[in-house]
Amino acid sequence: MELGSSHYDEIGNKSEVACWRYEHDQEMCLVTRKSGPREYYGKESQFESWTKIDLKSLLCAPYYNPDLNQRGRDWAFHSRLEREVKKNFATMKTTDPTVVRNPGVRDPHTKHTIRSVIWPATDKEKIIPIAKKFEKGILKNFKFRAYDPKMVEAVIVTKEQSIRIPNSYDLMSFHEEDVLILTNHQIRTNEKYEEYAKAWTSAAANILMHHLFTPDQENEQDGPQV
């Protein structure tokens, strides 16, 4: 799936990292910042396009990985990042921001020329694999769904498991009967995050309305109906 373009393709995003996670199905790191679109990174070397400030922010942000054994290459990168931050990135390449002078624009108090700091655009992925499709009826023993503000994602809880959904468009990976279950149950959250939760409710309703859910096997050749 090709990701849409944004302002941050030319200029880097200076906002701090809100959280990050490793997507095992896509074999990529998903980074969520406090503003701007989410970013995907498939190779460790792509993080060399980050500044030291951003990498420190990445390490301090909540990290989610369902692999509790902590043996995969994603955990290896997390451990390496911890070591590099402690040693001020002694062996890891990083990128510096650019400082630009603004001639004719002066600070009214110091009378010095004002300078702007421009963050470099990062080497994030432009195309990502489509999320894995869920089996039909996976939500038949549905209990509830909630918005997790710490990880900026939705959590769907059944009697058998908890399913974390980082992007609202990933709801298209469910079959019609499962999307219908989601639309029939309100998403849990507190008042502070109601607006964010409503976006997930609207996404499920739109997927159902426009038939963007995963089709049943016998109808799969027809694809989603738009």
C-alpha cells in the first residue's frame, strides 16, 4: 500500500515521539508522533536519518512488542538504541538539523538576527505491506473495545485474546460480520480522548457502508465494493 504524501516528506517532523511498536506481520517499526502522520521503518539503517534528539525521544517513548521473548531483531535494535543513547551515539550515525539565518529579521530584545532550525526529513517507508487479514468470525466472542491513549491505538478484547489496531484503516482487515459487531458497540475511553475515539467509530461505520471490509473467500475475486 502506498502512503500518501505530506509536508513532512520535505521537512522533518520536530514533534516528539508519542509511542512506537513493531509490526510483526509487516516486519516494520511503526512510529507515532504527537502530531503528523505515522511513520514506518523497515530497516535499522533508516533511523540513521534521525537526529540525536529524536532518537532519545524514541527511546523514552512507550514501546509495544507482543514478542515477550525479546529475541527478535526489533528487540536487538531497542537494546542497541539504549546503548547508543548512554554513549551519546558513539557508533551510530545520526543526522543534524540545519540552522538557517533570516536576514532582516531581528529579535526585538537582543537585536540579533533570528535563526530557524530546520529538521531533516527522515528516510521513512513510502510503501508498506497491507496488514494481515483476520479470519472470519474472529470477534464472535467479543467483549469490548477501547481507545488506548498511551499507544494511540484501539484495542479489541474478546474472550480469547486482545487485538491491537494501530491504524483505523486496518479495520478493513476484518470481515463484514466482525465489522458489524464493532459498529454495534461503543468504544470505551475517558472524556479527554472522546474525539480520538469517535474517529475509530466513524471508520468502522464507513467501512461497513462502503463495503470496504475483507470479502468472504468465495467473493474474494470481486474485491471491496467502493
